[in-house]
Amino acid sequence: MKKVSFAEFGGPDVLQLIDAEEPHAGPGRIRVAVRAAGVNPVDWRVREGQVLGAHPTELPAGVGLDAAGIVDEIGEGVDGVEVGDRVFGEGSSTYAEFAVLSAWARMPEGLTFEEAAGYPSVVETALRVIREVGVLPGQTLLVSGASGGVGSAVLQIARDRGITVIGTGGASNQDYLRGLGALATTYGEGWTERVRRLGRVDAALDLAGSGVIRELVELTGDPRRVVSIADLGAPASGVRFSGVAGSVPDALAEAARLIARGKLRIPVEKSYTLAEAAEAHIDSQAGHTRGRRVMVV
């Protein structure tokens, strides 16, 4: 089978499309014929060797955590799923023609494989950071870097819970953020004053790692009311860095419920082939994503 792999840590140029042996589903796992794989910032952080504590990596290594596809192999002890089912979920080395998943759910009706591949890690992360930052219904949450996949999910989940959301993003993404129910403003010079004019901030999330931790602490008045998923230096300011996943099966079930209720929809901004994995990582690292990027197999 074809698979994206890297034999050394480094830039996008270390990614190679290789012929590899097919993986097989062990106990408690399923294998899918991958139709699409999500492109997440953690993918290139793993490739660069940034997050070895949370993601131990033995070289050579595959790439990718999220996938949507068709079940074609079921491991021992697995029930509730059959060969031929359309599922989305999380596993390892998902930039490939076949991948083993450790958590999965049936794809909600009406989603394409490309759309479904964009949800697993994104929704798990969104649910986790909303929980960790402790924001409650009736309060206001500031989301820095709100137009990407996690931000898109946070805005919709928070609004469904009765939380007011202020989202920062580029000028071209203001209408997109408002369409997701956020009070939107641009980043750049004077952004904190623009946020203050929109209302009091009870909690804040840093989703872009753009060097705004100090300002987020000032806006909330308490570093314990700020959580980052993108700035590895955040703990130096007393801010929690969230990098360890919670229950992925629960997150997938919640994603399916929200999608079915029409409360969650994350658009696919751009799709890539496996041969374009390096380009996908370059674009992901550049930021400014609106929604999701996915690999199409």
C-alpha cells in the first residue's frame, strides 16, 4: 500500500510517499480502507519532533491521526461495527491507503468522507479546552485564532451551550466567524482594545500560538482562565498548555450528535493527495486556515 512516512525529524521535505506493508487490526482495533485523512497541526509538530512526550515516535514513522473510511478488518473483542461500515475516527499513520483506528464512530448521514475526516481530533480538542478553561453558560469566551478547525468547533459548541464567544481572525475571515455565531474582530495592532469594546472576557483560548499569551492573561485577569494548545511556552506565564487527549470515543459520539442536530459543521478548505503531503504541512504551518484541510486517498 501507499503511505506517507518520514525517516528523520525535520521540515516538510522529510515526508516521503512509500510502499509499505499493510497494517492489521489487533485486539480492540479496526482497520479501514482510508478515503480521507485529517491534516492537523499536531501532524507537523510530530514530524518536527516537538511533542515527543505526548507522541512518542519511533523512526521511520507514519503520519496522521484522523481518518474516515470503510471498515475492512475487525480485531478481537470489537463489537458494534461491521465490515463495510462507513466510519470516522482516530488512530495512527492515517496518511495511507489503510490505517488502524483505536477509536471510531459511524459517519453521520450527509457527510462526505472528506468532511468526516476533519472532525475527530478537532472536536476532541475543542471539547477538552472548553472544559479545561472552565467557561460556563452566560459567560464570554475569547478565542484567539478562531477560524481554523478547532476554532470553528469551539465557536459552535460554545454557542450551543449558551456561551458568548468573541473570535479573532484575519480580515477575510470576519464574515465566516460571524456566521458561526461569534462576535468577530481582527488581530493585529489594537486588537485588545477592540476585544474590550465587544465585552468582558471571562476566559480565553489560544489556538494559534501567535504570541498573545500575555494579552490574554491581561484580558481575563487570571492566567488560570487561559488555555493554549499552540504555545509551548505558555506554562512560563502560568497558563495551561493542553496537549493530552481526553476520551476520543466520547468526543466522536458528541460530534455525531451535534452534526445530526445541525449544530456543528466544519467546512473543508482544501484537499490534497498523499503525494502532496509536504504541501499540506506547509499550508497548515502557515496558518490562516478557514475550517479544515484533508488528505484524499
